[in-house]
Amino acid sequence: MAEVTETQIAKFINDPNNLTKELLEGYVMAYKDKVALGAENIVVRKNPKDTDKVAIVTLGGAGHEPALSGFVGEGMLDASVVGDIFAAPGAPRVLEALKMFKRDAGILLVVLNHAGDVMAANMAVKLAEREGIKVKILLTHDDISAGLDAAIDDRRGLAGCVAVYKAAGAAAEEGKSLDEVYEIGERLNKNMATLAVAMKSCTHPQNGATIAELPDGIMEIGMGQHGEGGGGRTELLSADETASRMIEQLNKKLNIQKGEKVLLYINGVGATTHMELLIVYRKAHQLLEELGAEIAEGKVAEILTVQEMAGFQMIVGKLDQDHVELLTKRKSDAPYWTVCG
């Protein structure tokens, strides 16, 4: 990475070149009973699971806290490989993590569908397999903004990944095989749909550059988590109108039937108040119930943020009964995702 020299950024930071290092140091200090740094920029569980159980590993850039390292812990991730701000960590560091978790039970590597992350993961897995490391990649692709019939490769991974972490992590804790853990995670992954909306883009915390521009009074449905365009610009709508448009599109993808169990997450992406998120959740919940769905899992939280972007991601997933059990009845003890079980 080129050295950053700009220091007059309106954020409580020190040297912009040290953001990732310092935020991770602060994170493991704050949650020292749950997480640790296993190596440079690799966050691991403080109390590792038995090596006869499948390990769950993920990767992604910093700057989206609490994602992704906030979900390292019992019942969820075993490790998060962290890249620089908004950047993939690179294959060598991913390979280092895979070596750390080499075991007969194998490793599930959960990757959000972004070009840099996918490239790093594919290269690392090829190298790992040469060393006898057993790995399967699960690629999340819940963003539907590219179109309802878009190829999987064109669909970005957004905050729906966290439900996959939870279900797969719980299955791994139960001692299920790598193939079984993959099948559980992939079945949920295929039945997940996410749509994001933004009314203000973020800035890059290392140089203050604006990632994308949105005029005042305009919002964009489908904006990506780094400010990538989604093609759905419109005048600013009310909470109910926004929720209605988003549920309509999400249901076109999912085709929810009466009596089906679903999850509904509203993920705040940085600058939207909890008040607003709850009002949006209220309408989305009502609309799903009108479709005959049973809300088996609901959350309103900042799960995956984008600095000071204003907006949210709406995540809806259809759940089989085993997913309901794994998501809501099995213990997890990560700093940002706790289920008592």
C-alpha cells in the first residue's frame, strides 16, 4: 500500500497508515476473554475449539467493523483474516491462517463475493491443498441489486454472511463433517437475499476521499458496501415506502410462501440512527407477516458498517427447521453476536 500522508481527516485516528493495526489491537484488548491476534492481522478465538471439529475461517478488509472479526468466537468463526481498509488481505496471509487451522476435520472458508477477496481465497486454497490442508470455499452472494436473474458471480456478498457464520459455526461445534457443515451453510446462503439503500456515501478513512456522491434529497437502492452504484436512484422516500419497495424486490427473489420461517435483519451501515432502523424493521416485519411468513429470527444492529455511510441493508432469508435451531437455539459467544442457547 502506498504511504498515506494526509493527517487532517475528521476522525479520531493517529497515523492513517496504522489504522488496521491499531483497531485490531484495540479490539483484542477490549474483548481479551474472547479473541486474540494469532498472527499479524489474523483474529482468532481466545479459547479454540477441539481440533477434531471443522474450523470456520473468513477474510475481508478492515473498515467495516464489527464485520468481520466481531463474529470470531465460540459457535461462530474460528478466525478472521483482515486486510487493510476496504482491501482484501492477500493470499499469503489467508494461507497462513489456513496453516494455523490445519486439521483432519477440515476448514470451511467463507468468502464474500468481492473480486479481491475471491482472488485471495482461490490462490490460498490452491497453495493449501498442495500442503495437504483440507478446505472448502463457501461463497456468499446475497446482494440482489445486480438483478433477480443475475449470475452468482455478479452478486456481491453483503451482511447476510453473518447468518451463514452462525449456522455453519453451530454445526461445526456439534461435530458435523466438513461436507455437512458446507451443505448447511450453502443451503442457507442460497435462500438469502439482501438489498442495501444509501442516502449518503462514505469517505475513505485513510485519505478522506469520498467513495461516491449522492445529491441531497436522493437515495440509491442497491448501493454496494464500498459505495458501488446500484442503479436505483430515487427521491428520498419515507421509512415505510422504502421498506415496502425493498421487501417487494426481496420477495421477488425469495418467493416466500405462507407458513415459511424467515429471518429479517436490518443492518445499519454507519450513520443511520437506531431509531430509524427500528422504524424500517417495523414495516418490513409487518409486510412479511402479511405474506404469511413467520419471523423466526429478527435483528436490528450495526453488523457490517461502511464508516459514515447513511443507510442500511435489509437481509431476508428463508429458513429450514435446522437453520432455525442453529441460529436461535445454539450458543454463540462472539463479541458482537451472542446467543445463550
